Amino acid sequence: MKNSVLWKLSAAFAGLAGCLSLSVSSMAAVPAGTLEGADESSVYGWVWDSDNYNHIIPVEISIYPAGSSQTLKTATIKADDYQDKLQESIGDGYHGFLYSVDWNQFQQTEFRVTAYTAEDESVFLGELTYNKETRACVVKNGTQAEEGRTAPQTSPASDKQDTESPAGPDAGSASPAGKDEEDTAASPEAGQDTAGTASAKKDGQDAADDSRSSKKYQAPWESGPGVPQPEPPKEEPKYVSLGIFATTGYCSCEKCCPSGSSLTYSGTVPQANHTISADISVFPIGTRLMINDIIYTVEDIGSNVIGNKLDIYYATHEEAEDHGVIKVEVFSVPEEEAS
């Protein structure tokens, strides 16, 4: 009888311990972080566990062609890259991640990139698009869900904005050299949520986004001591490819301009890195075109500049000759963008 009582008490304490363990684990902090951006050589961001600074979180980076779910590359890296802004805001700078990528290894021009924590409970860190020609990067943190995975209703750090917990970093700047990477050919794992649940959470996210859009802009994390509030993100201009054109160079010398006029066809004084000669039946005077990241204005014409040919003005004849004949991709420039 005595042994039976002791066994029952032991079982009761074991059950209570199990409940306490379950309660504590359910209250564990969700990792907070964001996919900040991409440039010509890397993808970068940060993620940290506010309950355990020693917890280094692995991050899964996936690269797709824009508008496609076909994976080009997937890599798992550690979020242990040092960033000054993390040190200033949360007191531990070793929670950034940086994935080095050579965009030229892919045939595509525009890409979609996603980031998730690579642990048992995957947390969506963000999504962005990157154009390797224009180097334009548009970040869509926490607003879209990958197939088979669900983006959070609000970003983990946003839930803590009105608390006394330490803060996350500013957005936008890249971190130093990256860490060890483990590339895989597999696409991001799916099936972590049902289709119905994913749809319901996505609808809830859209409603939350609509609600936030009517309020004053806030960063998706709480700024820490000494860290300025970031400016609202500016939408990148949209450049549209007009195709491949043959380009040559010219200057104001008698050899290039036998007429001897020092002015362009439009009556302006030609300027290097600004003036371009074109077929005005294709590109009227005043049309702005981007070539190799330089924005030119059509101000001149030429007897040999017909159809898909452009003549770029240079300050000296040597530079014009050195240009030769080069075929390059030409992009249109939005009217609302300043010259």
C-alpha cells in the first residue's frame, strides 16, 4: 500500500513537471529578424533570439527566377556575422547573416529571394526581388508566404515594439564578409502548414497590412538606444529593357562633326555622360535612356545613326575612338525620375 501511494505521488509530480516544461517551451521567444537587402555580390540581413544571445540561428536562403517557383539555388548559412548596428542596438553584434552570391552564374536578369530560419519551427524572415542589370532591390519583408510555408501575421520584432525588450538593427546596410555556406539543390521544404491555414493567415496578413498603411510609417522593429529611426523605404524606379543596340562614340571635333557646329541638333551644348545621338523617329528629342547605369538624353542626330544604333558623346576624340562599336542593352527611364 505504501509503495502504491509513493508511485502515485511520483507520477503526479512527473505530470506536473511535464506541464511546466510544456508551458515554458510554449512561451519561448520567436526569433526576430529580417532579410534586409541584396547588392551585386551578396544577400544580407539579421536574426536573433532575445531569450538567448548565444543561440546562433541558421538561415536558409533560396534564389528563384522572378515570377517562378523553380529554385535556382538554396543555401543554409549561420547568422553569426558581426554588424556594428546590432552591437549598438541589442548589445551583441554577432547575429547578422551575409550570403555571397555571383549573380552572373545565372542566365536570368531578375530574381526572387526568400529567407527562413532553418530550425524545427521555420520563421519567415522576408522576400525581395533583385535585378542584376539595374542593381535595383525591392524588399517585401513579412508580407508574402512561400508555397508550403506561412509568413507570420506580424513580424516577431513588431510584437515587441511597446515593451522594454532590447531592439533590433536599422535597415539597409550590408554586413562584412560572410560565413560558411552549405549549398543544396533542393527547393525550400514544403508542407509545414495546410492550404486552408496558409490561406487564412495570408488573408489576416493582408488585413494587417491595410491597417498599417493608414498609419505613420514605423520600422519593423523597435529602435534601440542611439539608433536613429530609419526613413521609409523609397520605391526603386522601374527601368524597362528596350533591347540590344549598337553604340558608337563621337565628339565635337571636325572629324566627327564636319559641319563645324558646336551645338547639338536640339540647340544644346553637348555634354559627356549626358548627350546622345539617336534616330529621332525611334527616340524623339528629349528621350532619356539608360546605358551601363548612365542616364543619357537624346539631343542630337547623325547621318549614320539609324534604327537600333546610338552615338554617345565624349569630351575628347580619343575617348570616342576607344569606344568603338559595342552592343549593349538599353533601358527606358521613367518620366517622373529626376535627370
